[in-house]
Amino acid sequence: MILPQLKTRTRVQHEQAEASLNLMDPLLTRGEYVRVLRHMWTLYVPLEDRLGALLGPANRAALDWPARLKRPLLERDLRDLGSPLPDRALHPDALDFLHAEADAWGAAYVLEGATLGGQLLRRHLHTALDLGNGGAAFYGSYGELVGPRWKAFGAALEARGAADPDPQGFAERAVQAAGRTFALFITPGAAVPAGQPSARPGQVGGAL
């Protein structure tokens, strides 16, 4: 089983990324939130392009890949919040660890897992930042389909890993890629001690 390995072996990186984003902080400002969304855009643009190419047509069709893309939602949120798009996205060289299908599944695990806490986080953001009718499309992605789409992703990942000629090798590549993908989400300037998430008082998880 690949999902339990991914969850257990990337827990530290996951916690570090969440602590860095710090979106459940009761003192979160609109400016800090916009900074996070802009950082997300710089990551999702090249990540979604690279993962789509590596997964291939059959996997994209099985996952309904176009419906899972977050770039349009990030761009809608930034527009609603009055922020221009960043001048550039993450350079593709930073994704050199993604060059096989197993790598893509590991990175996709990170992106898909980020949707699970989205509904709780979206409610918090609306209340804390008084967002009104716009600004939280990204963290509200999938809506009521969060559960079904996560289950579909997990089932597809497990089936693909089991069908591989080297299932454990496939799982190992996926785990390594997921860990390195989580590291990309640590926002610039965030102080997160190695192996220990940082948080302000009152913070809970849910950003990733």
C-alpha cells in the first residue's frame, strides 16, 4: 500500500509546509494571505504542467485531470483580491526531481491532499479576512466532491503502484518525490526548524 507510506514518511515535511503557510493563524492579515496565494501560483503553474505530462493521457483521463487543475482558481482569487499575478513562476529546473511517472504520482499526492482541509480553511479565511464573495476559490476547490475525488485519486494510485513491475520501487520514488514537493511549499522567509513545525498560538493544521 502506497498511501500509508506517503502519509507516514512525509509527515515531517507536511507539518513544516503547513507551519510555514500559517493560514489558520488568528492574526493572519489579508496581505499575508495574498503572499501565500502568489507563492502557490508560482508553484502550481509549473507543477501542474509537469505532472500532466508525466502522468500521460490514460492517467489524466482516469483522474479527470482538467477538473483538478488549481491554476484557474488561484488566478481568480488573486484577481478578486486585487493582486497582479507574479512576474514569473518557479523555474522548471527546480522540478528536476520529477522525471518519471512514479515521481508524478508522489507530487500529485501532495497537491490532492491539500484539498482535504480546504473547506475548513475556506470558512476560517472568510471569517478572519472578511472575504465576502471572492478570494477563497482555491481553498474551496472541489466543494462537495472533495471526498469522492480524494478516494478516486487514492484508488488510482494504489492500482497503478500494484500494477508496476517493481511496486516497492514505484512506492519509494513516489515517497521521495512527495517529500521534495512538500519542501517547495515552505514560503520564502518562513522560519521552520528542521523536524519541528513552528506555529503562532492558536494555529491548527489545514493549509496543506
